[in-house]
Amino acid sequence: MLAWEGVCEFVSVAEQGSFTRAALALSLSVAQVSRQVTRLETRLGAQLLYRTTRHVTLTETGQLYLQHCRQLLDSLADAERAVSQHLAVPQGTLKLTAPLAYGESHIAPLITAFGQQYPALEINLNLSNQLLDLVHDGYDLAIRIGHLADSTLMARRLASRRQFICAAPGYLARHGIPNSLSELEQHNCLLGSNEVWHVQEQGRRRLLRVRGSLRCNSGHALVHAALQQVGIVQLPDYYVARHLQSGALVALLGAYQEPDEGIWALYPHNRQLSPKVRMLVDFLAAELPQRQLP
């Protein structure tokens, strides 16, 4: 570090032709600039400047030293620009995880689009419904849905999803339309990976235990069964919204519909958010709401 002391001050004085103007350009006092240049000359054992009451000019040695210093400062500026450009353009490897079905329908297409914008970036996307340990498994980012458990992870809400209880008109024509949660006991409720549906009753969230003839861990399979008039299903909007819009499915029990759930970006709290992660999170936050269907 000692070798750089006084260099910027000397170059500024040489280019400005004045200690006063150099001090203004560097936001330093005239005394500080003068002191740093004097120390530089002492360290070099050479006089770099001729000083008079009105003018400052370079000695022959000063002219030679200025040429080299100017090259060094230009190289330093180039190095800083290179670092800034490196940070500004996502590159390297980015590892993230997302839920399987939502990841396939919403996250993966956006990740592809983001990667096409930044070809120097290598993206490792793991679609899994397991709650992976971000820190232990080396993930930069996780997409999670619903209510978040307390943790040391930082979270940013990207979008929302809504759960719908729905059935095909043909099923309802044969079995009737349920008007209360208790009436679901009389219906064939199609089940996912567990036996409960998420509902709201009298302003409070609750888990409703239901029964039916079909259980499947695939939302697409459950949608198909509902469209085939097999029974009533509860699924997120990204499975059923287009069928609700077309009339192929009918939304039921709207008064008991649970409030929208958050879709979150999670990342380790103790890890500085790198530009590539920050830019991806910003990209998802901007694009995901555009893909969410009502």
C-alpha cells in the first residue's frame, strides 16, 4: 500500500497544474495534497515538481514518473470496470430448487428465459417437493409456497397462489352442489398426497379431512379425474384456472376459500446476495405475477 501513497495526489497536481485545483478535484485539503506529494518525493529520492508562488511544473523526472503513473491508474480503472462488469452480468453457477409441479409450469420456463439473456450463467435447477437444506446442500436460492416456518433464511414474496375447490358440471348435476363444508362428506373428494384440504371457516384457517375413491400425488392426474366427472378436487390456480375460465370446472364453496398463499424466494441469511441471485429474484418477482392466472 505504501507504494501508492501520494500517486493520485501527484497525478492530479500534474494534470491540474495547481495544488489548489488538485485538492478541489480530490476533495482534500491543499495541505494534505502537498504533504502526500512531498512524502512521495522523499520516498523516491527525486524532485517531481518545480514549485513557485504562481505555478507548478514537472521536472524531467516528474514527466517520466507521470507517464508510468498514468498507465498504472488507467490499468486500475480498467480493473475496477472489469469487476463492475463481472458483477453486473450474471455468470458462473447458480443452484436453486423449486417445488415439482409449480417448478415445471412456472419456474422452469422463466429460468430458461433468464438463462438465454445471460449465456455465461450455468443454472442448476432441482425440482423437488422435499424441503432441502439450502446451506448444507449449497443452494443459492429456493422457491417455496405457502406458510413459511421460522428459520434463519431470508425471504422475499414473489407472487401468490389461490386454492380452488371445484368439480365438473356433469358431476354436480348427478350429485348436487355442496353448500357447506359438512356436505362434502356426501361427495367423492379426490385426494392428493394427504387427506386434508386447506379451508377457512369463520375467519380462521383449518385443515378439513376429506375422503374419496382416488388419491394421487400428481395434480395433473387429479385435474384429469375431475374433468372426467369422478369427484370434487382442491388444487392451486395453476392447475385449474384455465378450466374454470372455460367452464369445464366450477368453483365451489367460495365462502370457505383460504386466503392466497405466498410464493417465496428464500436464500441464506449469512450469505451475501450475489448479483446473479439478486437479478434472478428481481426477474422472477417481475415475471411471475404476469404468469399467475386468476
